[in-house]
Amino acid sequence: MENFWKILRKTDAKKRLSVPISFLRSLPPFKLGSHAVTFEATDEKGEAWAFQCSIRKRGQYPKPVLTRGWVAFVKSKKLQVGDKVRFIKHKNRATAAISYKVRAEKAIKIFGATFGYARI
């Protein structure tokens, strides 16, 4: 199982989610010459979300971001700056099938300070 989590920043909450380069190894392979790949992740309620991960066409490093499907997910979960999102890749040992999960967590704040996160 592979995963990553991130506390959302302004751009993450409004436009696109910047993800670590290491996350690319967890995704389905990019088609030759393509700079984007689409994958589906299910949330805690079992709802499927289609996300597109894009990388730069040029530049020294790929700088992956989730674009298509991301803003709809953020709005649906009412995520804001400071909330947390987690992506989990799971490989079924019996069938070798790959699946992805996405989890959102709201920041628990008291007087503006974050004390933890609550699953949505």
C-alpha cells in the first residue's frame, strides 16, 4: 500500500493539488507522449472521483498536479486551507487489482490554532 497526505494551501484549495513527484510512481503509467493520466479514487462513502494528474511538458522536473476533478472534490467536501487530504493506493493480493482511495479531514481549530483533524 502506498499513500501520501497533504495539508491544503490556498492554491490546493482553490485550483489544483500539487503532489509530490514520488506520487507519480503510484499512478497508472502515462501513455507515450502524454503529460496527463486519469485515475479513479473512492472516498469514505464509496463515491468514485475521477482525477487527472498532469505534469509539465517542459522543465527540469515534472511538478505533478491534480487538475480535473479536484475542485469538484474540494467543493463537495467543503475543504479549506489547512484541511488535510490523503491518497491511498491499494493492491489486492489475490487479484493484483489496483485501487485508490481519497480521504478528507477537516482541521480542528481552537482560537485559530490547529489541534488535530477530523475525518469527514
